[in-house]
Amino acid sequence: MTIRFRFAAMLMSALALPLLAQYTPGPGENPSPDGALTPQAIEKLRQSVVMTPDLKAVQNALAENDISALVTDHQKTIADDALFTKVIKDGKITNQQQSGRCWLFGGLNMLKPEVMKRYGLENFELSQAYSQFWDKLERANRTLELAIALKNEPPDSRKNELLLKKPIEDGGDWNYVRYLVNRYGVVPHNVMPDTQQASHTDQMNNLLGTVMRKGIKAVRDAKTAEAIASAKLETLKEVYKVLVLCLGEPPQTFQWRYEGKEKEKSDNKGKDKSQDNDVSPLKTYTPQSFYKDFMGAPLDNYVSFINYPGKPENAMLRFAWNRDSADGPDMEALNISTALMQKMALASIMDDQAVWFCCNSSVQRNTKTGLWDMGVQDYNDLFGIDFTMSKEDQLRYYDGAPNHCMVFTGVDVQGGQPVKWKVENSWGDKRGREGWWTITSPWFDANVYEILINKKYVPPEILKLMTQEPITMPPWDPFSD
């Protein structure tokens, strides 16, 4: 082929390619010397930091220490006596380890105290791996259904970008717990304990993410309804196989018994006392019958409340896509003040009902002593910079959002008002006070975003507000991110 004909063929081939949609930058987006960081600007920055003896001391300290160690307020720490006027018996601390299952641990831990009390148990733990298995499978099915709905949108649309970035992540909310327990039941922890992959999910999630992205592509490439259904099913088969190999296959039936309080016995003269173990008969359950017969706590009696400054107060909010199933409801909650949150949480704790909640756990904390309190970490004085932002601005500008779920199991009441809360965390017993933490009321106001309350502790006028039509937030809302 001559050079002329080869060039003509290349040109025709290029012309045959589909036109690529172009992005049109707005004003100020393109490179411009007007916005450059000039030598003059840099010189002004240099002059703005005068290395005084105080700053030199800070610089030296930062060179050899973690920032958190330098900003911890010792007086704030020792002021926490870790005493509470009301405590619910709550069993041993659990450990989610290297996984994002706090919402699930918190939800299952919330159910523990009532079961322990009813059956006289010293400790009780439900299998997180069992619920995790079904959560992952349901989440895969939800993602594929969303991919089908978005099939005609470009792969780089905002919705598809969100779907592809997080096709089968760990994080969740209370509505996930309710859906999983209502549909699949629960099993005791020893029936399906954590595997290495259950508690260290990064590698498993990476593999599942690849399976899901290939499945999304297959769904998008399919031309008929039959081909779409086939692509979806084949992807779910691969997800199921990975889950079985990593987590184990969930039991359909199992046998289980428990040991309650020990019974004391003695001879007629009251001597030679001994104890018999109160061991229940061995019974066969399904996960659904175990939940119904042994647990007996209808999760539909619980309702969610959030504190989302900047959104209408006393309005119902719905968060699109915030669910782990194709048919379960999106997360919905009534937006209220933290004062009302604390009032209802107090009523729950005083009646021996643990309270599930979500917060921004990353700020103002002393991990060694298990304290969350405003001012316990003073970054402002160390750097001479005001780092504070309002709760509303933290959400709006992605500087703070709910990122961890736990359970309130106690409260310290002074003068009729809660001053601090006892928290059952799921970070094991090496952090905090052997796994237990304290949250002060000011920290609650600043950093707690969501709580779950049994309807019987909710004032009637507040329950009535929950019947209104929700305002729907987009899938990328920072509250759900």
C-alpha cells in the first residue's frame, strides 16, 4: 500500500470513530497566569510565619511525636471518672477488627441486653458473619439492579461513577440491620463465627468489587432482557461463591443450647453448697425461628432520628440508594434537635433499653482512656489556627459526617439532665477502658448525627411528624457518603 493510500485509510478510519463528548470548562477553570502562585506571594507566606521560641518548640515536638499526643488535654481526661448513675448489663465487648461493619455490630449489640436479661445470660453475641454474608449478596443484587436502571446513562455519569466506586462496600445504616434480620433471621456467634476475611475485608472487597464491575459491564453490554437477566445471575453466582469461600455458607438449620444462671443447692442443714449449671435443652432452629423464638424483639418498633443542621427541622428525610437491597426501603429519619435526641435516649436507657447511634468518631477523642469530649484535643492552641467549623458547615463542606455506629448502654444524670453517656464500642478491649467509652453531652450535640429509638419512648406529637412525605436527598449526599 502506498503512503498516500495508507494515509487515506487512516483518515477514513478516524472519521468512522464515534464523536467523543467533550467537557466545556467554565470561567476560571482553564490554566491562567492570573491565579499562579508567584514568587511574591510565596515571599509573603514566608514572612507570615516568624519562628519564635514557642513555634520552634512546637516544631520540635511535632518532629518526634504524634499530633494527637500533643493536643490531648490532660485535665479533661482525668475529669472523666467513668461512673454512671444508670448502667444496663451489656455483656462482653465485641470487635469488628479491620472491617466497616460498625452499623451491624451496633445493631446486633443493641439486642443483647434484653436477651441476657430474659434468659439470665452472662454474655450473648449474635453472628455478625451470618448477617454480613446476606448483606453482601443483597448489596450485589441492589447494585446490579441500579446498573440496569442506569444502563442508558454514560458510564462516567455522576450516578454511574458513584455506583462503580462503591459497588459492594462495608458501610451501612440501621435500615440495613432491620431488613437483614427480618428477612434472614439471626444465629448465635458460635454457629457462624468470623473468619479472617469476615473481620479483615479489604482483600475480599477488592475481589468482589472486580466481580461487580465486570457484572455491571456485562449488564450494560447486554442487548435483550434475557441477556440482562443472564448477566445478572452469572455475576451473583460468582459473588455467592466468593462469599462462601471467604465467610462460610450460612446454615439453614442448626442446633443450639445455652447456659443461664447457675442454680445453688445445699443439703438440709445448709452445708456443702454446690452449684448446678442451668443448661437449656438442645433445640433445632432455623435462623428465622431462632430470631422469633429466642430473640422476640420486633425491629419494626424502632424509628430513626437524625440531626442534620441546614435541612428543615421536624421534616422527614429520605436518602436515595442508602439501602443494601433492591426491595428494602431507603434510609428515612426525622430531622430533630440533639436536645430531643438526648431526652428520648435518656428515657430508653432508664428503662433498660440500649440505644443504637451514629456519630463522627474521628474527632475530639482520647483513645487510651476512651473519652469523647469537646476540647479533649486542642489543635487550635498547638498550631495557633482556628480549626473549628459548625456542624452544618462540616456536613456541607465534607469536613465531618457520621462514620461510626455504636450503642449507648448507660447514662450519668446530674440535676435531672444527662451529662455523659456510657458507650459500648466494637473496637475490641484494647482501646478505651477495656472497650468501653464515655461521650459527654456537649460532644453528643456536636458529633452525634443519628439515633434509633423504640416508639414507646417517642412523644406522640413527634411520631405524628414521621407520617409526612419525606424529602429525598441524592445518593451522593454527605450524610450517606
